[in-house]
Amino acid sequence: MNQGDAIPAVTLTGSDGTRFDLSTVRPAVVYFYPKADTTGCTREAIDFGDLAPQFRELGVEVIGVSKDPPAKLERFIAKHDLAVRLASDDGTACEAFGVWGEKKLYGRVYMGIERATFLFDADGRLVQAWRNVKVPGHAEAVLTAARALKTAG
């Protein structure tokens, strides 16, 4: 995805099992994470959840996306009292956003989700993308960009 691209019209399944078209959610922060209830993914979800009220004040919805099934996402939310919307992807969104690819860990090569975040404006256009995200401070950086977007708009 490149700056100015439209948010892809892909269908995701919310943690509660309801399906929704991602392109109808705007402005939005869409962040992709590899696997629910792992250390980095938990920290990222908590960080975005802690800032959820501030994103809501800006009118920006935050959606975390992984390939985990909805039931696992519900357990993840309950276990950590997460205040962020999580959605399950069948792989369509990962492909559309270009976040599915080869990864390496301890010499092992496998296919997985790149940790990445995308900020879309009220028109559904990509304003900023963060690739190969490092979790510490990331949610705050996205909030700062969302604030700048609100100020500019």
C-alpha cells in the first residue's frame, strides 16, 4: 500500500463473529500483528487499548488484525481486558495490505504476518504506514499522526 491508496474493501470477522467491510470504517488505524497472546502482540494491543479513548476523541477507530480465529481473539480480549477492536482475517486483508510474507526466527524460515500499521483519513485514503513495527512507543507515534491528521483536516 502506498500513500493515497484507498482502504481495501475486504471483509473481516470481528472477535464476536460479526463480519464487516473494512472499507466502511474511517478514519481508521488498522494494525496487523502476528499472533494473539504473545508477548509483543499483547503489549501492542494493551498500548493501543490504553490510548483508545484518545483515538475515539479524534473519531478514529483502531482495529487490530491477525489470522487468529474469533474465539481466540475473544479469549485474548478477556484475558487482558483489551479496549481495542480485534478482527480475524482469512488472509485476504493480509494480501491486500502486503503484510503476509516470509519471516525468519532463530534461523527458521516461515510465512507470517509482518507487524505493520496503517492510518486512513475520513475519505478512506492511506495517510501513513509503519512497516516492521517495533512495539515500544509505537501506539503513541500513531496517535500523534492521527492528531496531526485531525489538525490538518
